[in-house]
Amino acid sequence: MRRPVSAQEVEQQIDRLVQLSHNDPHSVLGIHPDGDGIIVRTYRPDAESVTVLPDFGGRVPGRHRRHGVFEARLNNRPEAFGYLIEVKYPGEQIFTLRDPYSFPPTFGELDSHLAAEGRHERIWERLGAHPTHHRGASGTSFAVWAPTARSVSVVGDFNSWDGRLHPMRSIGSTGIWELFIPEVGPGERYKFEIRPRNGVHLLKADPYAFRTEAPPLSASIVHDTTRWHWRDQAFIDQRARAPYPHVPLSIYEVHLGSWARNVEEGDRALTYREAAGQLAQYVKDLGFTHIELMPVAEHPFGGSWGYQVTGYFAPTARYGHPDDFRAFVEVMHAHGVGVIVDWVPAHFPRDPHALAQFDGTALYEHEDPREGAHPDWGTLVFNYGRNEVRNFLLASALFWIDQYHVDGLRVDAVASMLYRDYSRKEGEWIPNKSGGRENEEAIAFMKELNERVKALHPGALMIAEESTAFPKVTHPAAYGGLGYHYKWSLGWMHDTLKYFATDPVYRRWHHNQLTFAMMYIFSEQFVLSLSHDEVVHGKGSLLAKMAGDDWQKFANLRALYAWMWAHPGKKLLFMGSEFAQRAEWNHDRSLDWHLLHAPAHAGVQKLIRDLNARYKAQPALYEMDGDPAGFQWLKADAADENMLAFLRWSKDRKRHLACVANLSPVVRHGYRVGLPRAGEYAEIVNTDAGEYGGSGIGNHGRVFAEETAWDGQPASAAMTLPPLSVVWLEPK
């Protein structure tokens, strides 16, 4: 016979349970041996009666002990058994349910160990809400990390958001709370009710939620990630074989909510499925290799464009169901288009339902605002030195690649992660342990992140938005680098846009803004980016930035694009720029697609289509982006003429392309440019061509190089160069 639990001990446990301060409600609730029998105890406040219904049959009325705690004793029952609970409420309301407190934990010892060490790379499979079968019952396993909480409950529609009904148990010293609730399945709304050791209770969304309500609502929603069956394995296999960085990469940056809208239904944004077919066909037609989505992880404030994330594992519900996003990616892959998503591990917002002060303490962030508060955005900075936080972010990155088959992550605001004094004045930051300004924990995290992505998902790209001169961003971690595949060249972008915004009469004094990039362009693997950041906050559109009258603006823009596509570095262009959007980007309205009825706008779009086609067909334009052996100046010092020319070489030196830029507003006849060999060269791009909206001046599609040495080359050609133009020449 087992010793019955003392009445005093049970009373103490009940006190803690009723006060919502019990960290192990399973120790008092559920089924327990007691002497020669079994006691079933349940907590059902407001109930009139509770009856236990054993699986072997019969009805055992429960005795109301106090404060909603009922218990039923079955004598001569040495072993535990399955049972239901019948709960009767006033008004003859009767509910029958499987008791959550009759189940053992779903969170195992190995999971606990890996989570505590920060090495559980698939922790999304354990934390959060998971529909499952457990001990013969269907339900959902809930788990959340809240180490300093006094107690935690699951609340939702299934329990009328009553935190008394489903308190969770704490798993050892991990800080993780767990509960399996039978009969709760996909589609159920829920949150965690967290009671800090001091202060009032908090109602928090699940940090690991796979699905959320559409903002401004903020509940998490139970979602089964295992039901989707992918059909894009051929694309994933091909991605893994791609020899990056020696392949073409041309990215079309997209904000899903404003690329196009449904004007017939209140000018609403397109859903994932509506956008998929239209966008995939459009991007494929223009020849881009990838799209890059501005953040699609759930975020409460649309005006943040997605850069203030609250749902690091959930596609935003603004555009549909999580499986609709899977369908979106699958359609892109079916059209041969890769999908990169912006990912934001640098900071998170202070919204009360989200990560901030999650368990009443600085859990995901630093306690000290000199480390934990971001001065520019009013957000909070992740504590990269904490194992569980690092694990959360690593798992989030791997999750999007693993579960949504995205082909890469563009990591936002890397510079703010690298430096402790980023955007801070003296006295507003804390040095690292060596007295320096580098954030050593963030650097270690990024190295680990990039190495794990490369190991687990070959061909998935990691791209850094990094605006400083921090060294070796795209070098392997084993050689002292951060391990990214690519880095945005923001210096190239600023200098190039300044040059094209300058009146040609003054460009001779700004010539270095186009040539200086060659001092650093081969130190990293760069992406030349003309992103959303350049067409917002009063900066105007790319077209508006260009110098001159309307005709000259279009000519300058076309020249800019041809210069960019020939220049070493991969390519990124923000949506709307491909057809010379006139207005500054507005996240609440569609692009101005009607502009394509105007020949000048349609001409720019056709140029982009042709640039992408020529780019992908010419290995000299992409194989050696990070190698100075793939680039050779022909004319770098013709500043007074606003003239530049260079060669691009393929890896085997068998193919080359000459890019000649006349960035003055005058036609140059008989202008001689050196070339590597004599013979015929095809004029494969001329930005002044009539089909692009230009004046039609050129060389009738070809030039002939003579054996006349020029510009350090053994041959040269005299050619006609249109005003404000770029010409590409390729030997036949």
C-alpha cells in the first residue's frame, strides 16, 4: 500500500493552484496513487459538479474540496487509467473532456538539454503549439520559455480565455513551461497568460507561433506545419548545385502589399495566392533570377514595412494562410524564380503582446538600455549572449529555409548588430569585455548562423545589409569572416546615384564617384542595390533623382541601369524602378502600372528585360564579380569628356564584353575605344535605342575593330556614342 498524500500537503498545493502560483500543477491535478487506490483531482472554478468517467466504464462523482477543486477516489485501483471528466456548470451546461493533467510531458530531456545549451536547431518543433497524438489522444502540445515567471497558463477560445483552467508545468531548470491539451487542434486561437514574480499578469502571443491573427488582432493560432506536400524538389536540388558566386544573380525587390492591389475590392492588397501567378510570370518575363520580399514575418505596424517583427515563425496573415505562402513560393519555383526574404534579427518592437519583457523581465533583450534599446527605431536589441535567444534566432532563420523553402535571407541592419555604439553618443553604450566597440556576441552569432545555413541548406543565400567597412563580411568564418554569401554595396549605391543626379556640366568634378568603387569592389562579394530605401522618406523615385529635363532623366536612368548591369557585382532593383515609376514609393498604394502605356516607361521596362537576358547569357558579366582578373579599365580618366569604358572577362578568358559610357549630353562621332581583338563587335545594348525610348543614335548594331592599338589594347574601333548613354559591345 502506498502512503496517502497528507491532507496538509494537498491543501498547500491547492492554495498555490488557486493563487495561480503553482509551477507544477500536474503534481496536484490529474491522476495520482493514494494508498490502495487512485485519486483524480481537477480544478474547475465555477463548476457545480464534476464526474470522472473511467475508460473501463462507470461514473465516479467528484467531491468539491474547495475553490473549484474537485476530487474523486477509486479504491482498489493500483494502476493509473484513462478517463474523461464531465463538468456541469450552472444553467445545465455540461462539457465532457479528456483531462490535460493525466498526460506526461511532451518535452523530453534531450530537448531540454539542447534548448538550455542554445543548440536545438529545430527547436520550433518543440516550443510553440503542435497538434499531435499523445498517449492515444489528439490534441495540441504547448510549450513556452518564460524562466522567471511565477506561473504560466494557456488561454484561448477553447477555455474562454480563462487562465485558471490550463496552468502549465515548469520543466526542470530550463525555464520552459509545457502542457498537452486534448481536443485542441488547428485553427484554435491562443496566447500565454504569464504571471511574473512581481506585477500584474501578461497576455503574450507565442514567440514560436506558426500562424497569427491579422493585425491589429494579435492572437496566435494553432497550425499544423506537416500537412503541406512540396512539389519543388527539382528546383531545390538545382539550387544546391549552383556554383555561387559564379552564377548570375539579378534580384527584383518586392513589397507584397503594394506591388499591385485589387481596386475592385476596396483597393485591398493581393493575397499570397493572387500575387503568386501574376508576380512569377512578370518576374520571369523580365528575366530576374530571384525576388526579394520585404519582411513577410508577422508584424503589427504596416508602416514599418515589416521591419518590426513580432512573429519570427509566422508569415503575416495580411495576405492569407501560412500554406498560401507555401503555395506562393512553390509557384515561384515552378517558374524558375528563387525567393529571398528579408529577415530582421537586429531588433524587435515593444508591443506589449510580443517579446518585450516577455516574462516580466528583460528576457529576449538586455536589461540595460545602453545595450538593449535601439535609439533610431525605438525598438529593443536582442541579447545575443544568451543561449536561448541565440537559439531562437538561429532556429527562425533555419525555419524559413526549411519549412517555407525560401532560397535565401537578406539580413537587415547588420551594421547595428556589429557595433555596440551604433548610432549612440558617448556614454550611451557599454564597451565589450576587451574595451572595444564590437558586439562580439552578435558577431559570433552571425558566424554560427551562416555556417549552419551553408551546412544544412546548400545553395540557400545569406546576404548582409551592411553599411560600414567591417572587414570580411563575405569571407568564410573559418578564415575570420562573417560567412555571408553577399553584402549590399551601399557605398556604390550612394556614389553612383550622386553622380547621375549631377548635371553633366559638373560631372567632370565627380568622375571619381564612378571609378572609386574599383578600390574595394573585389574585397567582398557585393550586390549592387537600388532598393526601397532609396525611394522613400522624401528621396523621390529613381527617375526623379536623375539630372536634367524629362528626356534627360529617362536617358540618365537607362544609362544608370546599363552601367549597373555591366559593373562587377550582383544586381538588385526595387519594384517600380524597372518601368521608371515617377512617384515616391507608398506602401499603402499600388505601383503606377498605367505608366506603361507611355513609350518612355515601356522602353525602360524593355531595357531591363534585355539587360537581364544579356547578363545571363554572358559569363563575363557574372563569373568573376569578386575577382579583379575579371575587370579591366579601358578609359578611367576621361573626366573632362564624362567618358568611361571597361572590359569584363569570363573565367576562362575566352569571352569578354566592353561597356562604353558617354555620360555627357552630346553625341560623339568617331570616338575611338581600345578593344582586345580586331574584327566585328555586336552592339548588343544601346540605351539610346528607339525601342527603349531613346533618340535612336548608334552604330546600326555593330562596330569594326582595327588593328590600331589604343587604350592599352592591341585593337580599337571608332564608333558613334549617343548622348547620356551606355553601349555594350560583344565580339562576334
